[in-house]
Amino acid sequence: MDILSLKKLLSENTYPGRGIVIGRSEDGKKAVCAYFLMGRSENSRNRVFVEEGEGIRTEAFDPSKLSDPSLIIYAPVRVRGNDTIVTNGDQTDTVYDLMGEGQRFDEALETRCFEPDGPNFTPRISGIIHVEDGRFEYRMSILKSDEGREDGNIRNLFFYDNPHGGEGRFIHTYMGDGNPLPSFTGEPERVDIAGDIDEFAEKVWNSLNEDNKVSLFVRYIDIETGKYETRIINKNV
């Protein structure tokens, strides 16, 4: 699989929906994680990321305009020990809680399926980063409807051990705009990761469709120490 330009993928897709990028910095010293939100409806666009503990949560930018909190208000990022969990829904809490009971990332996700928002049946995308003793590995998952069926679920899990510097994997909910929205297909896309945290965050944010982008979270985690830097960009300020 060739390395693709993340900037090109984002700029050529008006509506990838929600997306997760996980990989390794060019110098090999940082685990990189990004999560972005997009929205077409007023309810979806009326959101911001706010910090909560070591993670983040979505909140309504204007609470008076919040018509339905289900599926849009959740914690996309939580941290448990050496693991950083990032997802596009409340399955973040499922993974966090069940890992606390001794289950694995994939076992926790076996209790969930795609979102109940037919006819789109939006996929649940998830990732987990593990950094410990100078080593870094990550997992990604997508739970999606089997060809738009409400009673059929496809579960894909991808493992990445000791990833290369300067590259990562990108998974998103939709292949593009449409009615219904077409779900992501195939493996997570192999993409380039370049620059420091500010350069990377700026590239991702500026590549997202101006009308549809809502919020972006980026974190660089030092693989040796576990210390991290975070950037949050909200369209609504």
C-alpha cells in the first residue's frame, strides 16, 4: 500500500465525516493521534471540543440550539494508564470501562455495533495507542452495517506494531457526501505524517472542507516518557 498524502485525501473529500489518524512522527520519537469532527446539520455543527481530565468531550457551542444530544455529545478521547483511547462515539466509555475490568480493546468493542441512525448507519470507528518502555503500538477498529442492513454487522480490527516514523493510518466514517452517506471501505489508509504538532494540526485543519469542519484534536505523545502535547481547534469560538 502506497503512502498517500493526508492533505490531498482530506481536501478532495467534502465530507469524510469523523476521522481518526494514528501514526508516528517523522523523528520517530512521538506517537501521533488526531480526531476530527464534521457536520452537515445545525445540530452537528453546534459543537466544540473541551478538555476533560486527560481527554476531551464534545459540548454544544450554543446550548439553546441543541436539539438532540444523542450520538453527538460524548467523550472522543480518554486515557487509561499507558493507553489513549479515541473513538467517534460513546464506545470510548465502553472501552475505558471494560478495560478496567480486564477486557481487551477488541473484546470491549464486541459489545457494540454501528450507530442507530438509519439509513446511514454510521460506522463506529475506534483506535487505541499503547506507549510503554519506549515502545509504541496501536489498534484501529471499524464496526459498520453489512451493505446498509440494520441487522447485519461487519467488524474489522487492525493491529499495528512498531510503526514506521513519518507515517500513519487514517480511518473515517464516510467515503464522501451522499444520501445515504456511503460508509468507509477497505483498510485504514496509509498516510504521511510530517512536521511538529502545530504544523500537523494546521495541515489537517486547513485541509478539511470549510463549510463542514467543526473541531479537531491532535496529540503528540513522547514514546520514551509518555508525556504529551495537545492541540484543540474549534470552528465555533
